[in-house]
Amino acid sequence: MTTAIRPQPGPAREYHFPSFERRLLPNGLTLLVAPAHSLPVVTVLAIVDAGAVAEPSGQEGVAHLAALALNEGTPKYDGEALTEYLERLGTSVGGSAGWDSASLAMTVLRDNLENAFVHFAEVLVTPTFPTAAIERLKGERIAELMQIESEPRELADEKFDEYIYDVTSRFRLPLGGSKQSVSNLARDEVAAFHASRYQPSATTLIVVGDVNVAEVERMVSGELDGWNGSVVLSSKANDKPVRTSRAVRIVRKEDAPQSEVRIGHVGVPRTHPDYFSITVMNAVLGGLFSSRINLNLREAHGYTYGASSSFDWRREAGPFVIGTAVASDATVPAIQETLKEIDRMRAEPISDSELSLATSYLEGVFPIRYETTAAIAAALATLVIYDLPSDWYDSYRAHMGAVTVKDVLAAARAYVHPDSLQIVIVGDASAIREPLEALAFGPVDVVNP
């Protein structure tokens, strides 16, 4: 009987990110156009320097609220009529806000692009922010926050950010604002934030799909030539840590059978020169299913269904965090094993096979992330938000493949700090406080949600 020979993978095919052109319009608006003719659809994405870090002090959550309320009405249409009209064109327009920027997006059939863009431009430039809509969105956000207080996973994420950043940092509060800050927001503050930040000089309009550059420039100029104004782009968040020594906070969740555990500290900015080494290092530590932390906690010890680590990339330093959920009686053992993996990552080089697995995965999945017009537009938005070079995507795989075992060890030693780790646990304090104090990791504090 002939033994079948397993086929070996061939060399990776060359990849080129879709080409795009950048134009600066007379009113200060930046236009990025990426023709992609495989399907008769077009994605339009406006990126505005109006993220949460740009909020006035005391108005935390106004960026999120303004972005959500953009499509609640314009001088020509109320929110309901606008929604119905766009639905007849087979599309919708939706806004959102992150830490560093706000966005407005739609994807539409090529034949309906110009009609839909008329309303897209109105929503972006002249939203009316009806008081009733603002109050409804505020109520929805407050209800969401109340739900988070009863949902340990999301509560742990929010409390971790609150625990690691300096008391003056915007990053301490949730992206969408707290119950107090959102409750205090008024319609006029939302409108004022839009008027001060949604200006052409602070906006990049990205158009991807079955178009050419000339027709897009003509369309955009025809609708947005009259949009004028500028803004001083001074948005910057304080990303300093609140402490540099170890500490533990338990967020009390009485009778909880599980502990939601978060371990980490303030990380590094997205534009850090060691981005690729850090990414590979994190993949090996906790970023992949086959990572050391997941194999230890899930496969070797059976403490959890899954454990992972990540760097939250922002213009300033976002959190580096390891997260998992374990039974209450496994809380301390799981923490101990996680700390061992951190120490091992910093003590000795990873194996060649671990490096190959991580880089092969990161290189391999990269091209398939950008197969739709919306995905390509989101990728271009990343270039805009973090001011990355135009060839960043074309050079990504080469940079990732160039990371060495020594680079990974250097990244672990430079950017993972065992002496500065903070632990946040949402769980049953009566069951886990004493074992945590016996661990002698650092001072243990217990708070209510």
C-alpha cells in the first residue's frame, strides 16, 4: 500500500494593497480614492479628528453622542425621513467615535452613489441634533452603562482602564462617557462639539469601489465646496500610569462563581518604531489561540475556556492587557501561571517554531482582511488616523517576516513590565481576597461596581 505524501505549502504569493490617490481640495478637505472594480459597490468613509480625546473637560461622551446623532436629522429631512430615503437607495449612513477620531460611513450600489452622497454630505456637515433624539441616545447610553455594571466581562475591561491611568487621563473614563458625564450633556454642547471639530481641515473623505478619481473629485467638490472652516488639531490624551508599582483591585461581585481577571499596564502608542516586534511578541504570549498563556491556562490546567493578551493601539499609549475568566477557586493559580509565562517570555528566546507559527499566521491572514470595499476603506482610515506611510500595507508582510527571535525577546523585555503590572478582578471578594493577599503580589483594594 502506497503511503500518501502530505503536500507542502508553496511560497507565499506577492501581495499588493489596492492602489489609491490622495487629493487636497481647496477647502482643506483631504480626499483618498481607491478604485476597485470587482463589484458595483462603493464605500464612503469620512474620518474626522473628533474622537474622545478631543472632548472638553467635563463633557466626556460628547464625541460618541455627536457621532451617533449625525443621522438624526438635517435641515431638509428629519431622522425618520432620511432613513427611509436612504433605504430606498439600498444603503444607510452611520456614525461612530473612537479615542482618536470619529467616522461616518455608508456602502451603496454604484448606480445610487451620487444620490446617496448628497445626503451623506448633509449628515456630515449640517446635522440638526434634535433635542428629543439627543435625550433618547443619552438614555440608551446610560442604560448600557447600567447593564455593564451587571456584566462582569465588560465591567472588568472598563475598571481596568480606570485603574491603570493617571487620575487626570481621559482614558480612565469609558469611551462613551460615564453615567454622570452623559447625564449632564445638553443638546447645545453636542452641537458645539460638532461645530468646533467637524471641519474640512480635520476631515479625510475615503471613497473605495467602482469609481475613478476624477468623478469622485467632481462629486465631492460639487457637494462640499461650500463647507469651510478650520480647527487647531491639538487633541492629545494624558497616557501616564497612575502608579508604577504592583497593585490589585477587586471589584465586588458577591456570590459570582467566576472571576473576570485583567492583568497589565499602560502600553505603547500605535506609531512605536517596534510595532512589528511587539505584535509578534504578543502573538506568542497571548495573541493567538496557540499562544503560551492560552495553552497554559486552557490546555495544560483547564482553568478557562480561553485567555488572551493584546495591545490596544491608540495615538497615545493604550493598555496592554491579559484577560481571562476562571472559577473563583482558580483565580490565584491562574494569575500565578500567567505571571510565570510573562517571566518566561522575558527570560529566554522563543523557539524558531513559535516565531514561524506567529509570523506565518500574521502574514497569511493579512491579505484576506482587505477583500471588501468597506475593509479597504477601514484600512485607509488607519493610515490617516496614525499618519502611516502610503506604502505601509505593501511593506507589512516584509516587515513582519523580518522579525527575529532576538527582536521578540528585546520587545518582551522592553515593553512588558512585571514590576508595574496591575491586576483587576471582578468577582466574589469574600472568596478571593484572602488568597490574593497571601499571594503578596501587591496591596489589595476592594471596591463596589
